[in-house]
Amino acid sequence: MKRYFFFTLFLCFLFLINWIAKAQTVSIENNNQKDVETIDNIISTFYSVISDDKGQARDWDRFRSLFLPDARLIPSGRSNADGQFRIHALSVEDYIVSSDIWFEENGFFEKEIFREEVSFSHLTHVTSTYESRYSEEDEAPLSRGVKSLQLFHDGFRWWIVNVYWATETKENPIPEKYLPQSN
């Protein structure tokens, strides 16, 4: 029984080493090391890389460099068919394919307006309230919502593990605690 336990433990160790090596390979390929040095940098890069004017291609390689290989982007909302809340988990590549043409044809800017962080050891959870616009000059936001970002620090850099979000609606306004406070 001890043999099986140690063998299983050894396999888990090999898996972990392989996973870290794969993650660090992506890190080395990232030409923008500053993008992932701090929580502030990875969050601001996440928002900035998807934001640009109509007709402008996004730097999807830079976007990819922020995420762990198996990361997910998970929008949520009510289904048109039955009104129930649903999620739609996308890989980073699925997100790029589903967003690329729309972003370029319409223009899209998203910025963080509030953040709350909770950290322990190598993991951090960020609650990030955002506003989206077609153009930076637009007075009113196209939409607002709250994103839940799970971050991981591997000892060298920060990684996005998952991004899960909900868009504000009349029925589900953003709670005051997730909005900037007036001084």
C-alpha cells in the first residue's frame, strides 16, 4: 500500500513539475515581463489589451501571455430562452475567436473603476468592477459589470487562472460596495 501511495505522490510531483515548466515556458516567451510582475500590472494589461479603437487589431499574443494554459473566461447572464442564469466557459482561444472581429469592427474600451483584493500565499482573488464603451470619448458606458479574477503567483510572475463575470442589468444593479466611493 505504501508503494502505491509513494508512486502516486511521485506522479503528482512529476505532473506539477511539468505544469510549472510549461507555465514558465510561456513566461519566457512573454516579451512584456512588466505586464505580469504585479497584480496591478496584470489587471491593467488585461483591460488594456482588449481595448482599442474601431479598425484596430488586438495584440492577442500579449493577451495569451497573461493566462495559464488551461485558463477560462466565463461570462454569465440570463438565457433568452428561459430567463435562467447561465454561464459559458471559454478557453482563451475561444474568447479570442468569439471577440476578435466584433472588437475590431465596433471599437471597444473597458476600464476598471473599482477593485477589491483578497490574497493568501500564492493566490489572489480580485473583484474588479468595469465599464465598457465603444470609444473612450463616449459619455455613458455601453455596459458595466463585475469580474471575478483568480490569480496565481508561481514564484516568478502572476498568472490569470480564470475570469468570471456578470454584466449589470436593471434587475441586478452593481452593489454600492463594488462602486467607487465619493469623497
